[in-house]
Amino acid sequence: MARQLPTREEALLILAQKRTRPPFRPAPPAGRALNRFVKDLDAKYGQGAGALAGRWREVVGPEVAKRTEPVKLVRGRSGGPSTLEIRVAGPAAAIIQHQAHDILARVNLFLGPDAVQKLRIVQGPLQRPAEPPPRRRAQPLDAAAEARLAQGLADAPEGKLKDALLALGRGVLKRNGQG
């Protein structure tokens, strides 16, 4: 026996009487809930060695930064003096020891007044990779070689292709020592 479907009016009545399940609502983003907590922690403890490591070169200067790197920032117990531990490459530790007062002043300028009171120097190899040497600017081709190259590409249409071919030709001539 075939069952008859309800009419439009009956279907609306049935739907009005039945309660449906509420739609799924995703949880709020965790960042919103943690934002106030993180701000409180930042106000209490301030920036650490991680923030200092990212800007170490700017804080202490390029000469000191070549030979040192911050390792960790140890907060003193119950308001005691904080200590910054830095790693120094080899025999430069004696020089850095003499500059400790200046380094502490610069670090406190970055982290805030009296953020660090002591500097602990540990000798050892630096963990960060060495900076690559600065690139020297390539010497331009002499006028005769440039003229020969331009003469060879005189028939090429103007545009990106011709510019790329000129750059390639210059590179080849410089590498072969003809420029």
C-alpha cells in the first residue's frame, strides 16, 4: 500500500511543531581566548632571549655580534637579579668581559630598565651560521666588448628577449675573461 505524502499545509504544520537540532557552531579561535592571558604574561615577564636573539646585531652592534650570541635569559627568583647568558667564540671572551657594562646597558635599553643585572659569559662555538662575505660588484665590460655584443644583437627585436640575451652575453664574456 502506497503511503500518501502530506500536502503543503500539513508539511508546514509538521515542521512548525517539531524542534530541529541547532546548527553546529565551531569553537571560537584559540588566539582570541589566549590573547588576554599572553598579554598578562608579557607584562609580567617581558621579552625574553628569543626577542633579543632576533635583534642581537642591532642591540649590541656588529663587532660584538660577530663574536657573541645570546643563549638564555634567567629571571631571578622572587625578584632577584636577572642574568643574561651569552656564548662567546674563542679568545674573544676577554674582550667581551671588558665590554660587559656596555653590553648590559644596551640590552637594558632594548628590554627595559633593569631587565638584566648580570652577564654570564660562556665560551664555545657559535650556533648560528657565519655571515656570508659581502658580494663584490662585478666589473662592467669594456667598451669594445660591449660594442661587439650590441652589434651581434642588432637584428634582435627590442624587448625582454633582447635584454635577457644582452645580460647572458655579458655574463659569458666576463666568465671567459674577454670583457
